[in-house]
Amino acid sequence: MKLKNPQAKTGLLNRLRRIEGQVRGVQAMIEDERECREILQQLAATRSALQSATQAFLQEYVQEYVSNCLIDPEADQPGRREALVEELVSLLGKAP
């Protein structure tokens, strides 16, 4: 299955490129023997950015997957599908 929303795909790729830049920055900080505190701060920021990218991906991918594959559209109540997707994304966003 692919991302069907071209703006979502572009946005996700842009996020990942920024994260890639952050990781390269951390590598440079380690090579330059920067302070431990600075490196840890950047690692935490990178982890947070990756978590946000994961949630953005799940929001798009799971919406389509859950809507078409996991929930019986015939038994759907108005808004129920969207609520389940939001709950799933929220739960997955809390995972380590």
C-alpha cells in the first residue's frame, strides 16, 4: 500500500530529510567532542522529530488501511471510523 495523498508524502519526506540532517549534526558534534549535554539534547530532539514523523505517517497510512481493510464499511456509524483511527494513532504515538 502506498501513501495516496501527495502532500502527505512530500511532507513526510521533508521531515525525514530534516531528521537526516539532525543525525548528521549529532555525528559532527561527537566528532568535534562537544559537551555531553549538547549531544544528549540533540539526540532527544532527533528522537522527538522521528516520533512526530512516525505519527504523521501513521495518520495517513493507517487511515487508509483501517478504513478499507479492518473496519466493515457496512456496519460503520458516522464518524466511528475516524474516531477509531485517531485512537489507534494516539496509542501508537505513545509507544516507545
